[in-house]
Amino acid sequence: MSVSRSDIEDCVLRLLRQRAATSSICPSDVARALAADEAAWRALMPAVRQVASALAREGRIIVTQGSATVHPDAISHGPIRLRRGPTFEQAE
């Protein structure tokens, strides 16, 4: 199965819509939703982070590490969480 950037973006936004407005998701939640086995979802993680970075630049999501907001260009490593951003659209 091939996963596109659009598939990843749609999944990030869908998972965030399914949670409370103040909740966050882990990038691995996205990868696991898109890939069946561990090797496949782990292989998706760099792409998920790239899409998260792009969405953060657009203001659609906010990337956090602990209680700090992380700059979109600085999310290549370490544990991060994804939250709704100021321009997160509620409607599909």
C-alpha cells in the first residue's frame, strides 16, 4: 500500500477532529492508522513528521514537545505531540 502526503494530512486532521479541541495526538497514532504492521508504520514516521511540519507552517496544527511549542523546522527528532492550530478547520 502506498501512502501519499495527502493521505497523511487527511489522517492527521481526522484524528484531531475526533479528539477534544484541547487534546493532542502522537505522530505514531497517524502512522499506525495508515499502516498495518510495525515495520510499515515505523517507515512512515519521517513522512508523518514532514507533513506535520508543513501543517504547522500553515498554522493548521501546533507541534509541542512537553509544554513548549516546537518550530516546524525543528521536529525531526524527539517526542512530539500534534494539536489543533489557530487555523485548524473544523469542517471537512
